[in-house]
Amino acid sequence: AIIRRWVKREVGRDENGKSSGDTGYEGNTYYDGLDAIASAQSKFAFSMDSSSSVIKIQCKEAFSIKTSDSTGGTSLIGITTSTTSFTNLPGAGAPDNYLVKIVGNADATADDFYVKYDATDKVWKESIGPTQTLGFDTFTMPHRLVRLYDTQGTPNKYFLYEPVKELPASNGAPERFGWSSRKAGDDNTNPFPSFTGGKINDVTFHKNRFGILSDENMIFSVAGNFYNFFPISVMTALESNPIDISVSNNEVSILRHAAAFDQSLLLFSDFQQFSLNSSEGAFTPSNVSVDVVTQFESTAKAPPVSSGKFVYFPFKRGEYSGVREYFVDTGTADANDATDITAHVPQYIKGNITKLIVSSTDQMLAVLSDDDTKRVYIYKNFWQGQEKLQNSWSHW
């Protein structure tokens, strides 16, 4: 525990607060009345820092402390593990790495947070609470492929598949960053993202953030830091903080895939499509929303693909599969719609669609099915202005 004192110069006392005949000293330590307790209970140890404004009390057992003074409790403040205000902390003299929880109140602008004293810099720094889990199990998080080149100068290229963790440069691989750990708060003020303990269905990038789809939630990293899913501070709500938002729907909607569309992100569940938007242009936790825009059935076996102003996604039709072309119907309301581009050949693509690949240059969509793995279905279209002049299917 530490006791912060307001030191005031008085007549007849030296700079250490000692007067002639004062019995409060034991050696070079002035206990200011605590020496009797120290003698009666030897398990306590008392010391004072050089500034004479902090008394440190040490004990091997847990204890509570109560202070009082003649100024209504403003001149002598006792602190063990928490206090109600950051201003109660001493500016200097606390033990190095001393951790204190600042407990918020109804009038506080910040929630509960933790600070730790740095004796080298003589400042209190925001910190994580005691006994908190710091980070992820990197082996259960998304992995990465690092492109490497052969060290002998040959044109062969290699890829290193590994968990995403901090690694120095070695064996031709560059230095790599890893998933950031939690550095502030606790499970209440800075909880783990909602995908923790669940299944990751898809990953994406959107507006300088790395995104993860899990269950009914869309989770984005800190802006500009793809490996950090924790706010760097719980004292201040930063615009760059991570985003963790669930879909707005009265039905269970497990998010399967995401695709870029019309300057936003289109999210797919089994029966609905959602649009992730942000007001006022900025993409921040305070102005992001996910709303239902259309309700078309889709299959999760193949992710949707974007091409120009369209998004293509598959769906099942009994033993066969179909493909829809998602677009914005530029009418009076500019509503989103999805046309069945296999409506005239409903029994052409047999089995489940497993892969979609587009070529915007050739205005072509290639489709693979698990029924015949040697067959590639080709969708061709040709537009003139707002009118589609060709819409055909064939196969190789």
C-alpha cells in the first residue's frame, strides 16, 4: 500500500518535517505515528520516499487501510489496489510497477482502468489488469503465407505457411509481425473479440481494416493494424478502435462470406444479404451499421465474387445449382436486386458449385462444380450502356 501525503512547511521543522525532540524517527525513517504499529506488528514494514510525500507499507498478508486527516480526507490518501480518482495518485515516489485500478463513478467520463507506475520515467502509464489473459492462441487463429525466394538465385519461388506471431528475420524470410496482445483494461472494459471460442467463416479487408466473419458478427481490427483486435486504451474511445458488430435481423443469420460492393461490404448468410455501411464517410465504431438489403438463398460452398458493379453468388436448385447476379437497380429508389442468370438453363450446372472466378476484361464468369471436376462452365455477357445484349452459358 502507499499513502500519499500533502507536505506543508511549518515553523520549527526542517525540510524532512523533523523538529527537536521528535520521537517519530527510527534511524533515518520517519513514520509519523506509525512506529507504534510497526513495533506491535512486525509483519509490517514502513518506508518513505525521498520526496517525503509517499509512505510505503509492505506486508506478506492482505490488509486494508484507512486514513483520516484534519482537512476532510484530502491531505492523506491511502491506496492499496484501487482508488476513485487518478488525481489521488502521487506524482512521484510510488514503487516501480505498482498497479492501481482507477474505479469510475457516475460523474466520470472514463470507465474503470488500470495504471502502473514507471519509476524510470516517473509517470503512471495505462496497463492491463492483474491475472488477465493477454492474447490469442496463435495456432487457432488464421495463418499466413509468406512468399520467399530461393537463396541460390534460381527463379523458383517458395511460400512459408505459419501461425501469425512475432518472428525475427531468418532463413531468407523477412521480419514478421504477429497478433497483438491486450495491453490495457480487463475482461469488462476491454474484452476479447466475439470470434474468440467460435468458428471463423471468412476473412476480408475493408477500408484499411482486417475483417473476420464469425457467427452473426463482423469484427474488424484496429485501423491500419491488421494484427490488433484490442483497443490500445480504455480511457479514451478512439476512432481507430476495433469494430465488433452483429447483424440487425429478427432471424438467426450466420454470416458466411463477404464481398466488396458499391463502396461498401456485402455480407452473405444462408438466406439474407446485409450491407455494412458507415455514415459521414468515416469507418469508425460509432457510425457503422449492418442492415438487411435483400433476401436471396445462397450456398456457402463457394464464396461470392465481385466484378465491376456486380457480385455473383451460387444457390441450390434441387440436384442442380444456379448463379445470381447481384447489382443496384438504378431506378427511383436505387434498390439492390439479384437476377437469376441461370433461369433459362435451370438444369445445366449439376451438383454443388465449388468455385467462381470472374474476368472483368473478357466479361466472363467461370464456374466449377463437384459433379464433373473436368468441366468448366462459362457465363458470357455483353452490355451496351444499361442494356445487357448477351447472356449465354456454355462449358469446356
